[in-house]
Amino acid sequence: MEVLVVYDVNTETREGRRRLRRVAKRCEAFGQRVQYSVFECILDDKGYERLQHALKEIIDQDLDSLRIYRLREPRERYLKIIGRDVAHDIHQPLIL
């Protein structure tokens, strides 16, 4: 399944800035960043559960917001990009 992970972490404190870095790092392990706090991921059911669990462990549910949207497939049919497209084909291996 393809999912979109969107988050807003309160960064007013040192701990908040640390949470923000940890959330981004965890999301990078599951998908690719397409905007500052937005990641596209391709996951199986187990990966979806692992991602949710990992992010719940990091965020402060009283201060932060996390949204995970399942995307309609095929994504290309439902995706409209306006402006610069920084995304790569998430179906292909990412070579750094």
C-alpha cells in the first residue's frame, strides 16, 4: 500500500526539536521525503503497523500531530503536482 505521512511537531523546546529530528529519521527509514514534513511510503501491512507504532512512541500526543493517509492507487492517476516536483519514483530503488 502507498501511504502519505504528514506531521507537525511542536519545536518550542529542545525536546520538541529532538522529537522532530527523530520523527523525520524514522520516516526516512520507511519512505522518501517529498516536502519538509511529508513522506511517501510503500508498505505492506506489517510495515504499516511498524511505522505507526514507531511514530506513536516518538511524538508527544498532547503537543504534536501525526496523520497517515492511505493513497488511492494508482497514485499517478490521483496525484496533481503544481510547482517543483522533488519526488522520485518511489517504486524504484533510491540510490544515494
